[in-house]
Amino acid sequence: MEYEKQINNVVVKKSTFIVLLVLVISISSASSFFAGSYIEKIDFNENIHLNQNTKNLEFDDNPVVAEINDQKIRQNEVNDVIKAGLTQGQTLDGVSALDMIITKILLLDEAENRNITITLADTEEKLTKSYIENGLTKEQFEEKLAEFGTTYEQTLERFQEELIINEMLTDEFSDEDILVTDEEAKIFFEQNIDMIKAQTGNTTIFYDVSNQIKTNLLQQKQQQSVLQFVEDLERKAMIVIYQEKLQ
């Protein structure tokens, strides 16, 4: 397991967000979905404007910190993502948290454009299955959620968004043929041989770890495909960041 973590650290060097792959969500713990599933951080591009003029924005404890296609994002939403990240062992700043929110909105909007929906009943069925598989009753699950400062209803809504996004990405990438060759895996092995042998022993040869390397390189390629997809959505959107208001 330690070796697998080390490989992932090499493959996904920039990733600070929970990986969003073109797969149906699989929840591994009672709170694993709480922070949301997002792709790695996306740099602001030319259509994202940093607006230093905040005269027309309300000066209260919950200001508008960004707008995306006329949807307002407030500071408390950013704070919620930061708090949720802490439950996953992530320390996020305001910029990173806002970036995650923008990504989610872009993906949900695209899902709506494609008429992709998942009912609340289906969402609750999947959610129930996940916490039962983790040996929890509904009451115990709600107690754990309360420890994270959220409710069952809020969690259900977030989980529904997760499922919708993953369904949309599955729709987008289901026909994409992503492969990892032996040559690519060998190159990775040779470039990281010291780290690999430090974890698995000096006698390790390529074929001992080839399957694990291919799995992680495939994950990297999937991430890059999703990243490019979101960047394309960004270029089509109107995004304004009120930087002075963002905490």
C-alpha cells in the first residue's frame, strides 16, 4: 500500500483535489464523498476576470466572491468547501476552494444541458447502500455527519450532484479509448527506479510492478482528459472573480 501511495504521488504531482474519473462513484467511508469529487486545480484562463472593483457588491459577512454565467458564489460556500476538505485531510485556501466550486458548477451545467438527471430516490438508495456496507445504521451515519458539521439532507444533495457529474463524464468519455503501453510503463519504471526499489526492495524488476504502474498511468491519462474537458467548458463560460472579497 505504501508503494502504491508513492507511485500515485509521482503520477499526480499537482493534484490537490479528489480525483474525478469517468467511473461511477464508489464510497469507501461514511464521509468520503462529503468534500465532493473534483478534478485537479485548474489555472484561471483568459475568460476568468479578476475584478478589483467591489463597490457594487454588498459589504457583509457573506459577500459575493465570484460569478459564473450569472450564478453568484458567496464566501460561505467557499468556507464550506474548506471545512469539508479538512475532513479529508486537505488544507485548502480560498482560491483552491473557489476553483473547486467553479468546476462543480461547470460540470453540473453541462449535465443539465445534456438532460442528465438522477432522482433523489435513486440517490438515497445508493447512499443507503454505501453506509450499510460500511456497517452503519442511518442513525449512526447521521451522527458521523453531524461530527463533520453537516446534515443528512445536505449530504444527500451533494451526493446527488456527485452522481450526476459522474454520469455526465461517463457519457462524455465512454467511447474514448485510453491505453497505456508497455513502453510507457517501462519508461516510468526507469525514471523512478530508485523510489520504486526503496519501497519494494533492490531485487524488484519491471514485471513485478508493471500492472500497478499501468494502472496509475491510466489514471493520469483519464485525469488529463477530464482536465481538458473542464478547461474547454471554462473557455465558453463567463467567470468573474472578486479577488478583494475572497478570504
